[in-house]
Amino acid sequence: MLMKRNDSLLLVIDVQERLVTAMDSPREVINTCAKLVSISQKLSIPFLITEQYPKGLGSTIIDVRQVAGDKATYLDKLEFSCVRNAEIMERIKASGKKQIIIAGVETHICVLQTALELKELGYEVFVVSNATSSRKNVQHVFALQRLNHNGIDVVTYEMVAFEWLEKAGTDEFKEISRKYII
């Protein structure tokens, strides 16, 4: 199945100051998450940003906060799975979206648990491989394999962008491909 902009919600999990900088390939994850948030805004796709214990792990990294802007919603959590947090689940349900595109950290903990539980609830779940990471690459690789084995689509950032765009030649396509892809 393809990701469709009218059915999608972007969920950015725990891309925080003290957490994301400890990841394998932190700059790629930060940049790719920021690009996904930018594209979702340009295409009017809703997004949520979670923060795992921000008192200890800090706020969402500045690169993502700047792109998200003043109107962004940051949802604190202690649970590894976003599904187990009542406020986050209320927001997901209230969006009315059936496709959840997940980016963030750590792939083998919060991303994996959230994705598997969202799928159990009947959502179509996509995990963006180059917008997720773990402290050790082996954890990231095995988490992606497990997600795929359990019917979660593991995709790339460009897959998300082009499936949301659907066709070339539009003003949206020209702006997004020039600014975020090429």
C-alpha cells in the first residue's frame, strides 16, 4: 500500500538533545526528521512530536523545533510505546488518520514498541529507516528486520515524500524536490 497524504499522520518520537546526539548517525536522523516535518507542513499533513522524560533527556533538538515552529505540539511521556500514553493516543485518534509514519529514536525501543502496538490497533504503520536510529547500529538493523517481519513497512524518507506528492510537475513537487530532495 502507498502512503497517502490525506490518510497520514507523522509521528516524530524523542528526537531530543541528550538522546539523539548519542545515536549512530545522529546528523542524518536530525536532518531527515526536520525535512519530514517541513514537508508535512507544506502538504498540510498533521504531525506530533513526543519527548521521553524531557527533564532528563532535554527538549526536542533545535533543528526540529525551528522547523516545527511555535504551533507544534510536544507531548511528554515516560512510556516507551506512545500507544501506552493516553494523551498521545487521544491525539492520534482525534486526527482521524489511519496511516502513521514514524521517525525518531531509538529504533529498537520506542519506535519499535509504538509501531507494533499501533499495528495491533489496526493502523497502517510505516517506519522511516533513515529517520530512525539506535545508539548501536546492530540494534537499529535488528529492529528494522523485526518490524518488517511483523508487517510494518520500513521505508525511506524519499519514499514518504514522493508518495505524499503523488505526481511531478506541480508547484508542490517543484518546491519540495528542489528544497528537500535534490
